[in-house]
Amino acid sequence: MKGKKQITDEQKKLDVDLWIIALATLVAYAVYAIIGSILLTFCKDSSISVWSRLLAASLMQFGIAGWGITMVLFWRRKSFSGFGLRRENSLKAIGGTLLCFAPYIIYIVASGQFEGYEPLSIMITPDLHKAGIFTTIIGTLIIAVFWGFFEGFNYAVISKIIDRRYPVNSKLFSWGTLVCTLMGILFHPMSFDLLGIIELITTFIALYGMLIICKETKNAWGCVFAFLFIWNAI
């Protein structure tokens, strides 16, 4: 009778990393579940300083997508480039990601949901524009960091850690890709009418394809690009 397969020290470290990310994300979601409505009201109140509202929204966003991976990368002293933020294959990663998002973009336009192309736009953006050019520039950069860079990079890092922990010898499948795709779908509103099912399918193609491209090119800029200029822009 074969004994239980031993877990290596590296696998144990990866398990710890995944638990840190999972717990950090769950805590952020728990906080959002408790104060989400209050935070939403606060962020919509134009009588409050736009900087205070942007700071509150940014901290919440970073807690959900960014805080966990940042803790792991700094604790392990890992570089961002080691998780795909490098120049090599960046254009290939971005181009491949665009192709994967094409069905989703077509769906958004064809279903009448497209109301204009607004990259780096959140509920506070109109008030940023009213506050002057300096506030607009700095505020937009902050939005780009938390709603674009960290949200996209979050997918790339988690997917790669899962793939290292549970490796699969396949170009078109990995556990990290599947888990992160399902995570992205489950944490967004869903409906199960015809349009909802089409949206579900096109979203799956977009996220799954984005992460496969990231894995095969070893470049995460496609993920960052998607959240900067597609996912949060249409």
C-alpha cells in the first residue's frame, strides 16, 4: 500500500501564501458586507471632500483586490517581475487579451449595455473632474493603480501561485486559471435569462483566455491592460 504523498516545503509555503490571500480577501469582503451601504452613501455625497471619498473607496478596493497579494509578495521578498510584470512578451500578452475580450465587448455593445467608453471611471470621477486639473490627474492615477493595476495583477498572482501549488502540464488548462476565472464570475452580479447566460459565457472566455495568455506568455500586462481599459471601462 502506497503511503500518502509527502508535501514539499515549497508546497507548504504556497499553501500558506494562498491562505493569507484568501483570509485577507474574505476579511475585506466581510468589512464591505457590514459597511458597504454606508460606504456607498459616503462616496456618493458630493458635500464631502472628494479626497476623503476617494481614499475610502481606494482602501476598500485594495482590500478586496491587492492587499493579500501585496502582503505575500513583500513577506516572501518576491519581485513583481517574477509574476509577469516585465517587458518581454508584453505586446503579445495585451494583444492576446484583447482577442479574448472581443466576444465580451461585442456582447456589451449588441445587448445595448454600452453607454460610452470611460476608462478609469468610478462613481467619484465626475467630482474629481469638477475639482480641477490637479485633482483630476492625481485622482485618475490613484484609480488606475487600485482599479486597474492591482485588480488585474491580483488575478495574475493568485493564478500563478495556484498553478505552482497544483501544476498541470497543459497549455489550455490550469487550476489557477479556472479558479480565478470562477472567482471573477462569482463575485459579480449574475442572471440566468438568455442575455445573462451569454454574458456568463463571454465573461468566462474573457477571463479564462486572459489568464491562459498570461500563463503562456509569462507576462501579466495583459491582465492589467484588461482592467485598465476594458473591464472597468465599458
